Amino acid sequence: MPNDPLPRTIAEMPVQRASAPASPAQARGRFFNTGNGFNVQLPPVPDRIFVDEPAQALDPAMPTGLIACDISADLACGFAATTPLVLAHYARIRAGESLTTDFVASGVIAYVMQGSGTTRCDGEDIAWSAGDLFILPGGAAADHTAGDVDAVLWVVTNEPQLAFENLRPPAAGQAPTRVVHFAATEITRQIDLLYQVGRNEQIAGSALIFSAEEQEGTRNILPTLTVAMNSLPGGAVQRPHRHNAVAVSMVIKGDRCFSVIDGKRKDWAPWATMITPPVSVHSHHNGGNEQALFLIVQDGGLYYHARAMGFAFAEQPAS
């Protein structure tokens, strides 16, 4: 109203609109300022561990289908999400049955937890078994068929990234990464090679980074997503560090292992999906005698491209 008193500062001003819009396009405009335009409050990404979802996927009574690690309500997202830009699922496929997926994503990451089978996507066939990792292009439906025993996959996409901007998946033949298959035996060979060569303490862990022909220059698996198999020998600790990228990890094996995230201990559980929030100080600890393995998906490609990864070592007391 014309006689309403002015706010004390521009930070208290409500959203402004054109006073006399001459068209629908002008009426859609909104105005903020330096006092109120940068104070958007969103819930933080939690350091969540998903244990019910893998238990459900591994339950023999579970029918063929997908189980999403969805905390969109906690994140205040209007779409399914594990983190603001990443969505993880567990896929159970009963013996001899098929599951068709067609994600609104630019690519799909799949790790075989148990069983064997085949996937047909974009005119190519993959024969997979436990311990394999494969990548599928976005914009193409995939048919996954289990063999003689039930199969369980861990499937990760960037669906929330596309949903945030209301984008469509790539057109046929235009996906940034085509079908890629990493066999379990080759993954093991590559990890063993890392330990044969060794590293110094300025290198953060002994993780195997997966990339593809099209993404060799970015060293990612998709333009915005990075995938790594992190390994930790028995009794070892990966020193505290932080980075701007979020991490969505799945425990493959690890006896008496835990992470410390911003001073809080988070015990691992078999096949659990874990969230490490962005910029949190975190370390990983193997209290057992055997090598631990966990697969990590990060939205790191986004930060590499923006020149804002923000990786740094940090000191943090263990719990």
C-alpha cells in the first residue's frame, strides 16, 4: 500500500514486482536485492547411512524392482534424491526375470553386488557378474536380465541434477558416455597395481578412478560425476580431509570399519549406502585385518569444471 512504512533496511524488503506490467512477460518478473537475495535457507545434506534399503534388496522375498535411497523430504527437494544432485537405488532382479530402466539422467552407474546376468542398452549387450561395474548412457532404456540366481545391483544416476533444471536426458546417440564395462578381475588387477607402485602421504588414499574413452580428458565417468573404488588396508586410516563435492558411497567389504564425519563416528554396515556431506571433515578407519573396499560416487566433475573442488587435508580427532 502507498502509505505502508518503508522497511528499515533492504534486507527486510519483500519480493518486488513491476508496478504496472504492460505484458504477461513483464508481470512474471521479480526483484530482490543484495540484502535479501542471497539468504536462501536450505536443509543441509545429512551424514545418512542407508541400511534398510540394502536389507530389503537382499531379502529373497523381494520382487524384481528398484528401491530408492530417497531423502528428498529432508533435503526439501521436489524430486527423488539421495543428495541434491545424485540418486542411488538398489535393484533386485529375480532369477530369470528382467527389469527395464529408463532414467531421466545423462548416464547410469551400476555395480553388481550379487548374481550374474545381462544388460542390453543402446544396441550393446553386457554379460555381468558379481564385482563388475558398468556404465550406461542416458536417453536409452536398458533391459537387465538375471541368470540362474537372483541378482542385486547398486544403481546411481544424476536424475536430481536434471530434475533441478527440468532437463531432458540426452537424445539418442548424444549421451556424454557410451556403454562401458569394467570386469571384476580387471578392477582387482588395477587396485593391486596401485599398491605395487605405492604413493606418498600427499596423495589422498589409494582409490581407483574409473573413466571412459569420451571422458578421458575430464578423468570422470560422466561430465559431472566421478566414480572411485576406494581401498583401505587392514589397520589403516585415510587421513582427515574435506572437499566441496558430496560423496555417496556403498560398502563392498569392511570388517570393523568406520568413518569419522565432523567428529562423529559412523560405523559401516555391509552393502550400506553412506552420505558424506560436502565440506565436512572426514576420515576412514579400518579396524580389521583385511582390505576394505567401498565404491564412491561424487558430483566432483561439477566442481572440477567450476575450478572449485576445494580439496584440503585437515586434522580431526578420531573417535
